[in-house]
Amino acid sequence: MGGLLSQMLAERGLAKAIVLLTPASPAGIMALRMSVIKSFWSVMTKWGFWKKPMLQTFDEAVYSMMHLLPPGEQKSSYEKFVYESGRAAFEIGFWLFDSRKASKVDESKVTCPVLVIAGKEDRITPASVVEKVAEKYKPVSTYRAFEHHAHWVVGEPGWQDVAAYVEEWLRQNVK
């Protein structure tokens, strides 16, 4: 969700540049795919999930975000998970039904450089969805999808390649 918050801050003119690592999509981009539904199955099948904190099961977290981590790292990472807002998840995933339009971002107001990073094996924010986020900011965006990466791009094996790319992009785009 941090990537969506960054988009909102950029819309308000509060950023020199933003780097979106496997970001949640703003209103207007349909992000629900079968892999996303499977990622939140235990949450979405409970009526009123949008009214209370939510936490994926360990199996859902591994399936959706951590499947490229070694098993020991999956367990230790999951143990650090905290509950997230069911309301925020609803506002992002079911934006069509959100009368407050909480996840809406006016792309015409995002004028700073935007780097959008996807993991080609990401199941919770699939690369096809992340690419649509980049297209939303087309005049100022750079899109890059990394092979052999999923959602946990800065913690997975090979994270150094992602970090080096981001560092070089920042060097070239932030004065």
C-alpha cells in the first residue's frame, strides 16, 4: 500500500520523484485477478471484512508474496506481519463500490518522475496490473518488470539488481 500512498503524495506535489515497488493500484485500474483473490481468500470470504483489521494466513502470504524466499525466511518474515486495514483493502480492491473514492489519484497532477517496478512472478500485484499503473503516469513514468522476482523485490534473492536499477534511475532523474 506504500506505493499507493506515494502516488497520492505525488498528486499533492509533495515529491521530487517516486519509486513504486510492486504498488497497489489506484482507483480506475482493475486489479482483481484470480491470483489476487486466492491471495486474500480467507479475508474476502468473511462478510464485513472491510470493517475490521485483516491478516493473511501464512499459506496465503507465501503464495502471494514470499514464494521466492527460502522457507526459513518465509517463516521469519511472516512472524513480523501485522494486521492491515480491511477498509483500506476494500477501498483499493473494490474501488468501484467506494463512495468516498479514497484510492483515487488524479494522474494529471503527478508531474514528478515516477519509477514503477514489477516482479514478473508477483501474484498479489501482478505485473500486468503494475504495468497499468505505469501507463497511468505515462508522460513521467519509467516501467521495469524484473524476471525471477515476485512481490518481495527488495528481499528476494537477486534484490541487489533491483536496488542498483533504482539507484541509477534516481541518479538520472532526481536533480
